[in-house]
Amino acid sequence: MSPDGARPAGAGAMALRAARDAAIWGGVALAVFVPLIGLQAVQDIRGELRLDTRWPLLVVLVAMVVGGSLVNSLLIAPWRERRGRRVPHENAALARAAAAFGRWFPPFAVGFVIVFPFLALWLTGMQGSVKWIDNFGIQILIYVMLGFGLNIVVGLAGLLDLGYVAFYAVGAYAYALLAKEFGFSFFTLLPLAGILAAFWGIILGFPVLRLRGDYLAIVTLAFGEIIRLVLINWVPVTNGYAGISGIPRPTFFGIPFNASDEGFAAVFGLEFSPIYRGIFLYYIILALALLTAFVTVRLRRLPIGRAWEALREDEIACRSLGIDTTTTKLTAFAIGAMFGGFAGSFFAARQGFISPESFTFMESATIVAIVVLGGMGSQIGVAVAAVAMIGGTELLRELDVLKEVFGREFDPTQYRMLLFGFAMVLIMIWKPRGLISSRAPSVFLKERKAVAGSLVKEGHG
């Protein structure tokens, strides 16, 4: 306060508000994180519980909250205010830059992911590249494909689905059971797993035809939990919590990737290494992800894709235009579920073992977070968000320096959802519609061509 009782103006007032908000958020974070992070119950060798503390980690997390509040108050909020006052030609320049990014980014990105295994081989050698291809390349592409599938339901049709992991599980268990019991190959069961998942998508679609918004989200969440509980309790078929092991792996035209005399390496005169199987699986999931993206882009230009977009914008107006909303919703659920089934069958073939613990609600939350952070309706945004979120999580495994600071038992990947939460808060403040939001219609009406002046004169002559 100044001597005359007036409030300090300008930068001083903004700094005071920023400090006050940061103090409030710091207090809230401290109250929340002390029981969750600062204190930890540990069982010693005698079986007795003791209470350990993790004050360094608590200080880091509270400091991150305080720092985020200060950055938002001092940098992001003023930037957004200045952005709203920009002159039209500056907005046009930004629009041109964004258009150029959208035009040139996909071919460069596709080219990079195609050569990624060979780049990993060149940089890290034969042994080091196994970790990079499996933990980064394959893992990220699985979530890219899941994000593409959910993007059809959430981003294009506007139907909030919190139980998408159920279709992922259906595809995985369909492949595992049929491959073990009947000996079908991976490429035979891949479309069958997708068809079964699409069938379950239609089964989910019928009960929720009249629901929207929060009610739809609750029902889809319950559906995902029902599928998981069925997998746990239907022990004669699914083996319950024990899961299914010994799932047949994909082969290269009948040639397995093992160390036998009939294996891939022996047939082609190479030294045995697990890298060959990793590269083969990498290109399978890459082809599936590209197929999903291509089909989605093509569907958006068809009448069904335009019906999805109309449903997303306004269901009542969509129905008044004569669009069959029942068929529109069911096709969105079925096609999105089909791609989830493809990803699930690949996951089972890659792991060789599946259990209900692989298909919890946390997986659905992760996929929804990828779609929301990337930008609902944007294929590029979903891919970028999957790389950032899943790739960032995998990078945390390599940060041994954090274990030196917080203790060897500290596992940074346990806080993946905490990082998701921070990322979603920041993105929703900075870009409410996601990193690369796209709500433009897929088809525009063509402009009427100007009639030649000579023809007009002749017509009026």
C-alpha cells in the first residue's frame, strides 16, 4: 500500500498477485503431498512397518507447483492477454506458419519413424538398439494407434469414452486364446480380433444411444470395468489373475525369431540377436498405425465422417438435418473399437503374456489424456502427445541421477500420472483445445466460378 492508501500499480501489483497465488498453491500442494509423497510406509526385514520420509522429493514437487503458478501468473497470462490484442496481419502470419507446419511436418515425421530402427542401430549398436526400439519405438507406436482409434470416438464424433481399454483387452485376449487353442497365425487373427472388438463396440453403443456428456462417460467407464472383472473371474477361460502365458509370437512368413537352426538368423546366415524380432515388430505396428491414420483421414471425407463431425458439433441440429444419429454413433464406436482390437492383438503377440492387470482404468485415462493433450480431432496432435507422454515416461527410466538424489528405491515412472496431470493443467491453460487443435470441417463447399464478362453480355444481349 502507498501512503495515500492506493494499491501499487503495474508490475508491482502483478508481482504481488503472482506471489499470493503461488503461496496459496504451494500450501495446497504441501497439504496434499505430505501424506501421499512425504511419508511412506516401509516393511523392514522383520516384517514390521515403519514410517519413512521423502522430504527432498516433497520439496521438489512443491517447488514445481509454486514455480508453475509463478510462470502462469507472470508469463503465460500476460502473453495470452497480449495475444488477444494482436493486429490482424500478425495473426495471419501465425496462421501461415501453422499451415506450413501442418503441411511439412507429416512427411518428415513419417520418414523419421521409418528409418528409426536403423538410426538406433547406428547410434547405439546392436545391443543398445534393442532397448530403444522396444521401449521407445514399439511402445510409443502402440499408444499412437490407440490414440488414433479413440480419436474417432472422442475427437470426431464427440462421444467421451472412458472405457476404451475394454476393446484393447478384447483384442488381446481374442488373439491369445485363439492362437493357443487353434494355432492360427498372427496375420490371420489380427483382422478377427479387430472384428470381435468392433462387435463389442456395437454392444456398448446400443445402451448409450440416448446418453451424452457425463452420463455417457460414466457408462463407458463402467463398461471398461465390467470387461476387466469378467477377465478376472472367468477363470476357466481367461485364467484369472494368473493371465495367459506362452502366447505364440508372429513369424516372418513362417520363420520364427528364435535361436534354432530354423530361426530367422540361421536361415539368412546371420548371428542370432533379438534385434531382428524387434525390428520386425516395429514395422508391423508402424504399418498398423499408418493404416489407422490413413483410414481415419479417408473416412473424414466420406458422408459418415461428416456425420461424425455434425454429431460432435450439435446432436440436435444433426438429427434435424435428417442424419441417423443411431447409425452414426454405432459406426464411431465400432470403428474406434476395431482399431483398439488391432492394437490389443499386437500387444499380446509382442508380450507373449497378458493378464487383467494390463487393462486397468489407468490405461484408458492415459489414452484419453493423449487425445486431449494432442488436440481432439487432430491426427498429428495425437501422435505428438503420444511421443511426448509415453516417450517421456520411458526416458524417466534412464534418469539414474534421480535415484542417486532420492534413493535407489525411487522409481520415477510411478509418478507418470502426476506428470500427466501437470501436463494437462498447463496445456489446458495455454492451449485449451490441445497442442494442435483442429476443428475445421473436412469438406468445404467450392466457390462459384466467376462468369466471363463476354458471356454475361451475350446473355443480356
